Amino acid sequence: MGPKSERVYRTIREWIATGQYPPGSKLPSERTLSEELAIGRTALRQVLAKLVAESVIEVHGRSSYRVPDRSVTTQAPADVEPWQIHGERTLYDNRWVKLSLVDVEPPGVERFEHHVVKLHHVAIAAVIDDQDRVLMMWRYRFVPDSFGWELPGGIVDEGEDSLEAALREVEEETGWRPDSLEHVVTYQPMVGMVDSPHDIFVGKGAKLVGEPSDLEEAGHIAWVPLADIPSLMARGELMGSGTLVALLHVLSARGAGAPPTSAA
């Protein structure tokens, strides 16, 4: 940031630190801040994006900012007990999927056997270019018998780091090599019955290094404008929870005025 932006950044931080804007309070509008602090709207938004990224402020809607209320906590309650696990027996096991019956006992409930499916660890990547487009594939999936847009991604091989897997999968499936990727979240797609950690990565920029080498996985490859993602979502043309989670993260970051990732 330049000297003016740095001055504005420090001023807003001081306002919050001294209680001029207490937790839960709303900051003035961008227009008011721009006039009061003598800074252009573009530079101001860069300052606000930095403050959002540092969790100094939160964004509500597209251009409304508040000071976080730390008294409203999501700290885990201490009075919720875990289930007891008494044993497990395997029903089916191969290189792709393992199906087990687990003898469990929830608190205050009679014990019973619960089906558990164990799948692979997965890495998925959303690569954004300098025109705000995301690298995607239009593919057919025979299980739901449908076509749709997907982000590149796949199984993390044994002994492989998930970041390495994400970089490898993008190149194998699209022919594009990401400049860099940053991990943003790990989630379970069906936590009640399926164990399959999904690591989501986001990156900015890629180089075309050849044709896709994984012909089974590759489909029609395109750079899809991020502005089109909400309509594709509404039409049900985005396939897979990893694609949805990654793109919702990207759109949320853009709505906050922040870049989708800190990767250069």
C-alpha cells in the first residue's frame, strides 16, 4: 500500500482499538469514509479488503462493514459428549472403497451398528486468471447420468502431499500448470456416513504446458467467467461438492472486496 493507504489503514485500526467503533458497530459508508479520510474509493477498498483479511472488520452485503463482536462466540460447547465406539467389522474393502459396520453408542442412546464408508483423501483446485475466469471442465458423470462443470481435482496418492496432488491433478486434467495454490479449507462431503477429507485450494494464474495427460478424467476445458457461476449454480450445472465449496469460497471472498487468495 502507498503512504495514503497506509495512513487510512492505521486510522481505521486506531478507531477500532480506541473504541470509537465498538464491537458490533457499523463503519460509515464507503462514500463517507472516502470523503472523511481524503482517499479514493479504489484505494479505500484495498484498505478495507486488507482489514477484512486480517479479521479487523467484517463485510455484510457488498459494501457494508462492521467491527466483529467477539462476545458472540462459536467456541465449542463443553457439555456435548462424543459417541463411544465399541468395535468395527469390515464388510467390503478394495483399493477404492471400504465399507464397515461400527458398533457405536451415542450418549443416552442404546448402542447400534452404523455403516461407515471410507473413501480416499481428495484435493481440488480453483485456478483464477487475470480476467476473473476460473479453469473448469465440462464433463459427463455416469453415476448421476448428467453433464456439468467441474473443477480439476482428484485422489491424493499415498505418500503425496495434498498440495502436490492438487497441482498434479490440474496439469493432468487440463494441461495448465498453476503458478501457485493456497489451501483454504478442508471439509467432509457427507460427514454422517462417509469419511473422505476434501482439501480445497485456490490459486491465481496458470501456464499452458501441453495437452491433458489423463484422458479418462479430462473433458471440454474452458476458462469460465466468475460472473457466470451463480447462474450455472442455479441451473444445476456445477457438479460435485468440491466444486461448489471452492467456488462459493471464491465468490464470498470477492463479495468481501478481497482477492480469492493471497497467492501471487
